[in-house]
Amino acid sequence: MSTMIILNNDQMGVGDAGLGRKVLGNCLKKLGAFTDLEAIALYNAGVKLAAKDSPVATELHLLNENGVDVMACVTCVEFYGLKGNLIVESPSSLDDILAAMKRMDRVITL
């Protein structure tokens, strides 16, 4: 069963931002154990996670090296001024992200 994770913020949950970032970092570390994880889509403030200086850049890079497609929305990347500062080679269009969602058996928003 193929799975895509959606990250639309630079933290997990609502409340304390520091705690939300810590929980998200822990979650990303554990996602490597998901054998059916095929993609992680990042949009809105979630694209900040794919920045080279992000506190979770290492975790996302490792997931990407292990075959998980890390898809950062190009419109959001441009909005936040992150072009050229990502752990992924090139951002993804919304069409690419939506096509990937359509192929998945499960899409989970964190």
C-alpha cells in the first residue's frame, strides 16, 4: 500500500512552536521504518522543512536518499525565498504533487 505524507507547516500540531518542531523531528526520524512511504509533499510553510538549514533537513535528506520522493511546492518555495536552498534538486509543481496524491493508496496530513 503506497503512502504519501503531507506537511503543510514547519511544526506538528497547534500550540507551542518549539514543541511542535521537536515532535515533527521525532516523527520524521521514525518514518524511515514505514516501508510503504513513497512521498512527502511539502507546501505552504511546510516547504521551510526542506531548506538546507532546516532543523529536520538531515531527516528529510535521509528519507529522500532511501527512495522517498520529497516534493516541495515550487510556488511556496518561491514565496518563502528558498529557491536554490533546498535539500531536493528541484521543487515540484502542484500538478506533480496532485498526480502523486492520485497514485497513492493513502494520503496522510500531519
